[in-house]
Amino acid sequence: MPTPNRYHLLILGGTAEGAALAQAAIDAFGDRLRVTTSLAGRTEQPGPLPGAVRIGGFGGPAGLTSFIAAQAVDLLVDATHPFADQMARHAREAAEAAQIPRLMLIRPAWRRHPLDRWIEVGDVPGAAAVVPRAGRRVFLTVGPSELEAFARLEDRFFLVRMIDPPREPVPLVDHEIVLGRGPFTVAGERQLMRRHAIDVLVAKASGGAATEAKITAARELSIPVVMVRRPLPERGERVDSVEAAVVWLRRRLALLDRHLRPVSSEG
Ligand code: NAP
């Protein structure tokens, strides 16, 4: 008979790191840890995920707190995207309310190369504000819900990259959609930008290897990048690699074991 899993880890995912952590946690602690990954449900066909998967919002911090209680979640890892700041705040509030340990796994930011031509802005509307000064043919790599900010730039061409075909009409006058899911290659990105005569790239400072190729290609083609800075992270314990998250899990599991009261047979 296999030993029943004693603890329950909830990973807030939607990222390559979240998926890699689910696998690493099962590999390292699978006999004593049940792993559930939560996805917002933004992409139609999320990649394969080991362990259990649940999809859709929780209904705010209170909903997540209830989920933690109902599912007897012992540990929470927020491995959402660096720009998923609302979910990160809800995760902090819910973990505090439920009094369970929480770790943020946030991938490292890209490092700026001396030849990069970045124009850093604070948010997506800020990016839309500088595009008219930066170029005429724009490679837009922001989320589908963030395109509206560029709608008034009617005299610019936009090459819009998306994972899935848009569910809503794209609010841009002159645009073309290119579908694609990382990892992308530098050669592929260079070719794409050349083919569409792109002269400015708009990107969020997401970090990560899967989408870094566009940054390298822009550097090689000497194209400016309007780079949206990351929101400030929530307070709390934070690591930037799956390996470090596994170390945190090991330490937390040991602490949970230590606090587990022995069950008295005379009860
Ligand atoms: P967000 O603005 O911080 O979150 C909006 C709402 O979506 C949250 O309040 C929550 O709804 C729900 N949600 C977000 N992540 C969730 C998760 N992992 N599981 C269950 N519900 C979740 O987040 P977002 O920017 O829309 O990102 C949504 C998802 O896409 C995240 O999983 C993120 O990792 C991934 N993603 C985001 C980006 C990006 O640029 N933002 C890029 C790539 C992947 P409730 O309040 O109802 O719980």
C-alpha cells in the first residue's frame, strides 16, 4: 500500500516556473506531498502539468482562503507571472488569513546589455504614450487584455503576438496577428521582425528564457524596446529559481513534521 500523502502544496501557476516546480516537488517529495496547480484559465490549452490541476479564479482573497481551508492546503507557492500583481496580493492576504507559509517564485529579470536601446516605462499605458516617438511599425508583445491602450494610435502598424486567437475583436486599426507560444529563437524573432519591417518592440520586463529571444533580436537589429517595468513584488519570502523553491519546500516540510503532534493511541 502506498503511503498516503501527508501535506498539500498549492502552486499558483500559469508560468513555466510553476510547471517546473510541480514536477520538481513531485520528484523530490511525491511520497509525502500532494501537489495542486491552480491556473487562471487564460490560455485554451495549457501545457501538461503533473499532479492535480484546478482552473479559474478563486473569487478574491476570501475565496482563496476558503479554498485553502476546504482543500487542507499546508503550503502555498505563488509562481504566477511577475506582472500578475493582483493574484500575488490575494495570495499574500489569503496565506496570512489562513496562517500558512507562502513563497513567491519570481523569475529573474532580463539584464540590460550595453547595446540594448530600452525605453523603460512604468505601465502599459505609459508604453502606448511613448510609441509615437519610438517608431511606426510596432511589434506588440503584451497581453490580449492590454491592447486597448494602443487603440488611439491609428497611424501605426501593430504586429500583435498572442498564444490563442483573440476572443474579442482587436481594438487596433492597422494590425496583424501572429500566433505563437515560447520558447522562441533569436533567428525566428529576427526573421519575424525583418519580414514585418518592425522598428520598435513593446515588451513587458517578464524575464525568462522562453521569450528573451525577441530582446536579443531587437538588440541585433538595433531596434528600440519600449520596456514595461515590473510591478513591485509583494512582501514575503521570495526566490528566483525552482531549485531554491525546492530547498524552501524541504525546510518547510521539516518544520511541518516537527509541529505535527503525535496521535495518542489511548485518545
Ligand atoms: P492578475 O491580474 O494578477 O489576476 C487577476 C485574477 O485572475 C486574480 O484576481 C484571480 O481571480 C485570477 N488568477 C490569476 N492567476 C490565477 C491562478 N494562477 N489561479 C487562479 N486564479 C488566478 O493575473 P493576470 O495577469 O491576469 O494573470 C493570470 C494568469 O496568467 C496567472 O496565472 C499568470 O501567471 C499568467 N500569466 C500572466 C502574464 C501577465 O503578463 N500578466 C503572462 C503570462 C502568464 P480571483 O480574484 O477570482 O481569484
